[in-house]
Amino acid sequence: MSNNVLRAIKGMNDILPGSVPRKDKLPDSGLWLWFENTVRSVLSRYGYQYLLTPTVEPTALFVRGLGEVTDIVEKEMYSWTDEMNGDRLTLRPEATAGIVRAMVEHNALYNGPLRLWTIGAMFRHERPQKGRYRQFHQLDVEALGFAGPDVDAELILMVRRLWQELGLVVGQHVRLELNSLGQPAERQTHREALIAYFEAHADQLDEDAKRRLHSNPLRILDTKNPAMQALVEAAPTLMDFLGGQSLAHFDAVKAVLDAAGLEYRVNTRLVRGMDYYNLTVFEWVTDQLGSQGTVCGGGRYDGLFEQLGGKPAPAVGFGLGIERLLLLIQELGLPVPDAAPDAYAVIAEPQALPRALLTIEALRAQGLAVQMHAGGGSMKAQFKKADASGARFALVFGGDELAQGMVALKPLRDGGGAQSLRPLADAAAWAQELRNA
Ligand code: ATP
Ligand code: MG
């Protein structure tokens, strides 16, 4: 490739159809569409409504929303000053803060709670590697204005349904980890115990941990540094500091999951990357993607509305990393419905085009996918394309057939078969035959 070709920014990927050969093994756009369709179908069954919020938000939203001493705010945000007016702006690193901002701005909970979802690009300045990119995409789901453990449990069961419909097996391909972060006062007591513990082992702390010891010691538990794992393992757990109400909320969530036969592991070290969480937190993890093992994470964040200047409102939600999930599905080789057309139209001579198109349009009106061969070429070349398209039939529009008011229908799969004629005039009548074959 010549030197003056412009390239995408490192860690930001093109998502392309499978017919485009590419060196990286990133999932193709067909997989994305199938995922999105499945999501739409599942979420609508639970009453979730779609929304879109801006990709760019005021920097202050994330500083206030996620917490100043978090990986995201400290080192992963794409932020800049708008040259026109001096505003500090940020490419959203996650979706929840923007959604809550929008709900506060539009007083959206005035008429009662809302169930919402969105899909979009998120941006984090991380070291790109498999399953970790600088632009990535999330499915984000939020249940706003609901205080009880019922919604927490429903959200988790909804993700299980999504896994089922995508072909992922819980326990084999993905596992659920669960924890409770209690309430701020309980975390405060735990925090003091944590600081005392880490101070007693100050010699084993890395630079990040030393810096966070007094600002945000809970974050130390989220460290990815292998040298600190043993220390973190033995630290006091928040679970031992939870009061009766927090424990009752947690028990109620677990009771539903137990009744639904959903296996989970209570992981008292699970803290999540943002400060806004309380009570229930959860992650769906896999062992198949190396250290990028979390495909979906979420929890309750009852304090965020107030923190962003709104009326207090309880809330719970999750974010699902689409690239990671599709990589997993691809690596497991799970069956994905193919997007091949029902039929491929071979146009044997240019004069056949107007009548061929009328017939093709009539088939499309019946809901069939018909790919038209464009650009002419020999019958042999056109049949080669027809085969490559994956279509089950070729429709051959040739002079002889057209003269009789007919089109030739030729099966392409399973070794093909003899071709037979169908009348051009009433394509609707034989459309059904193509669909069911
Ligand atoms: P990790 O611990 O892997 O950095 P996280 O806790 O920062 O993840 P969240 O903020 O909870 O991630 O985002 C929800 C999901 O989005 C993650 O579980 C993951 O699947 C996905 N995700 C997060 N960061 C990235 C990234 N840089 N590239 C691709 N997917 C990501
Ligand atoms: Mg992260």
C-alpha cells in the first residue's frame, strides 16, 4: 500500500461484511446484525424502550458521574477543549452517565419508572489488544426508578435469555459472578478497615495502589497487577460490613436466581470500575478470551441521579461489550444463521433486464431476498457469482424463456438439480415455493 494512504486510528476498527477479506480476525458485520436483531427481540419482550444519546458529552459529566479516582477518568478518556468556546468535552467512555444526564434534563421519570436500552460506540484510551480497543461498542440497558431486587434479578435473567438465544451455554461458555457493594455508610466503615489493612502492608503496594490508598482504596481491589493478587485476596471483604437491609436485598436477588436455576458465584472481590455502584453488582465472564474475560457487567447505582443534580432515583443497569461477545461466539464456532439470499438472478442478456426486474421486484414484495447480477458477463461467470452468494436458487432470465413468458428456476444447493420454468406474470404464486425450499 502506498505511503499516502490514510489509515484508521490505532484501536479503532472497521466493521465489515464477511465477503471482505481481512487479516485481523474481527467478527464481520453479519454477526453484528444478527446480534442486534436478537437483542431487539429479547429486550422488547421485557418492555425495554430504545433511546440514543450524544457521543460527546461535557467532561464534567464523567468526572462527577464515574468518580475522579477511576481508571476511566484518570487515564482513559478522550477529552479536549472546544476551540470555539473553550468548553471541556469528552468522547463518552460508557453510556450510563449520559443516559442519566438525559433523564434528569428531560425530567423523564416524572410519569414513573423507565426501562431503556441503547447500542453505540464508546471510547477509552487503553492499550489495544484482542478484546480491548479504543473505540468499542456496548449494548447498554438501564432500568430507572425501580428500587427493589426484583428488577436486579429480572435484568440478570434477561441476559441469560439473550445468551440462550445466541447459543451460549451458561456454566460452559459464560458464568455469572455476583456481589453486593452495600450502601455508602457501610462502604465507609469497610474503607477504614481496608486502609488500615493496606497501610499495614504498605511495602507490597504498587504505585497505583499507593496513590489510591487514601483517595479510593476500594479501587485497589480492582487491580490487574498479578503481584498484588495475594494481598488483595486477603483484604477485609465488604460483605462482612453489610447491614440487614443490604443483605436482605442481596438475598432477594439470589432467591430469584436460585428459583430460576441460574448458577452464580458470589465473588466478594467484585467491585466494578466506576464509583457509582451500590448494592447488587454482577459480571458475566468467560475463560475463553484471555484477560479480556468480562463480556457484560453492571449493577445498581441508586446515587447517580442525585450526584448529577437530579431528584434521587434508584437505578440498575449493565453494559455488554459487543466486540468481546462476538469474538467469543466466533471462537466457539457457534452456529450463526446465514444471511445468504433466497435467490440469485442471472440476467442472460441485457434486453432481459426490464422484465427480469419486474419479476425480481414482485418476489421482493413477497419478502424474498433476491440478489440481482449487475454488470452483465457470461452465463458461466454469473453462475459462479450465484454459487458464491450462497443462494438456494438461481433465476435465469434468458431470451428463450422470456419469449415464452417464463423464467428458469435452478436449485443450487446439495449438488443442484434440474431447472424448471415458472411464469413471469405471477411470481407471487411461486414465491412461497422458494421460501420454503
Ligand atoms: P475491563 O475490566 O475489561 O477493563 P471494564 O470493567 O472497564 O472492563 P465496563 O466499564 O464495565 O468494563 O464496560 C462493560 C463492558 O464493556 C466490559 O465488560 C467489556 O465487555 C466491554 N469493554 C470495556 N472496555 C472495553 C474496551 N476497551 N474494548 C472492548 N470492550 C470493552
Ligand atoms: Mg476497563
